[in-house]
Amino acid sequence: MVRGVRRLRGADAGFTVVELLVVLMVMAILLAIAVPLFLGQRSSSGDVSAQQLLKGALLAANDVYNDTQDYTQVTAAALAANDREASFVSGQLTAYAPSTVGFATGALGNGDAGGYIGLAAYSRSGTCWLLYKPADAAAVTGSSSGLPCSPPTAPPSGRSW
């Protein structure tokens, strides 16, 4: 047994520099693939969070609309009473604030009763997500970049979601 230990001790039992470099290169390639994917998912999750805020705010506004048949009756207090996840600001958002939705209401230009509501939420990724819902039609969604993030008073253009 002693001879076996002496034989192992004398043998070259380490890794070569080339083998270590190959392992480091493989690890670097894997990191180069994984890090951008992780950062992209993080940005995407902020966008989805803002979109979910808008959907919840629209449900709260629809509760008010169902009672009054008029989106112009929607107030920040009425929205907050129906949606406890968000805080509501009448008008534009001038900075990113988590769980904050800007809203605007008004009369439709075609004379139809019921008006419209426009909602805006600014995500961590720097995108302003917009939702416009007239009383007489389906909701229209869109997005814009940068600040201020203003609630739409007409159907938004840009990327839909």
C-alpha cells in the first residue's frame, strides 16, 4: 500500500493550463447567453406589471360606468375604492412610480353619451403603457416611450399589447 501511495504522489495529478482555460471559456459562453436573457425577463416583467395595473384600473372604471353610464363620473377616489392595488393620479405621470396609474376622462367628440376614459402606467423599462376606452367601443391599447406619460384622450398609436 505504501508503494501505491508513493506512486500516486510522484504522478502528475493536476490539470493543465489549457484544460483550465477551456473550462473558463465554456463558463464565459454560458454567462454571455444567460445574463441578457435574465435582464430581458426582468424588463418584460415590469411591462407586464404596468399592463396588469391598467387592466385592473379599467375594471374599476367599468364598475363606476356600470353605476352611472358615464366615464366622466370616474374620479381618483372612485377608482381607489374599487382597486386597492394602485394609486390614481388625474392627468399625466411625470416620473416612474410603482403602482401608479394616470387617468383622464372626457366627452366623446361624436356626441355619444358616456364619454371615455384614458389610462396610463409607466413601467420600470421606461415604456408608457396606454389604454383608451370609449363608452361605445372596445378598449384600444398602445405604448410610447419616455416621460411625461399622459393618459390618452384618443385611441393611442404605437405598439399594441
